[in-house]
Amino acid sequence: MLRERLSKMTDEIRDPPPVRETAKETGALLLAVGGLAAAFGAASCCAIPVLLGGLGLGSAWLTGIAIVTAPHRIALVAAAVISLVGAGAVLARYRRALACAPERACGKSAVTSLVIGFVSLGAVLTIAGYFFA
């Protein structure tokens, strides 16, 4: 009994830990969320109030955010571009590696869809924040 336990424990120690494929998706998601936050900050001064006003919605709640982020708009646009491009690159590299790996399911996961949505929304906000400023 003791020998079996020791044998099992040593076998578990020798086996390498399984590769965590969600780490790459998590990195892409964090970059996408960071880029989206930076894009929101850059667009909160001018672009988002104009867009919301065009839809007939109020945008007075953005005043506090705009006061803090307006002086740093160029840095926020740069951070948004870097983060969004990084998220897209990590996601594309992950998808390419996953597609080329044998015996792997290459279905589209929920995280991938979320990252694509965040990158798309972040890109729209970044472009709007740059041109409306």
C-alpha cells in the first residue's frame, strides 16, 4: 500500500504539468480590456458625448472622467493602440498555433469572441477619440 502511494507520487512528480492554453487567451483578454479602457478614457472628452448626444442620450456622467483624462488624451490613445494591437497579435498567434496543432479542437471559444468584441469596440473608440479631439 505504501509502495503504491510512493510510486504514484513519484510518477506525478515526473510528469510535466499540463500546458495551460487559457494563459494566452487570458493575456489577450487583459490586453483587450486595457486597450478598451484606454480608448474609453481618450474618447470620453469629446467623441462619446457627441455619439451619445446623437442617439438622444445624456452624457453628463462623463464629465468627471473627461476632466481627469483630457490632459492625457494622446498618451491614452497611444496606450490603447499598443494594447489593442498586442491583444490582436496574441490572439492571432494563439489561434494559428491552435489550428496547426494535431488532435486539438479548434472551435471558437467564448473568450476569443469576447476579445474580438473588445478589440473592435476599442478600435472604434480609439479612432473616434483621436478624430473628435
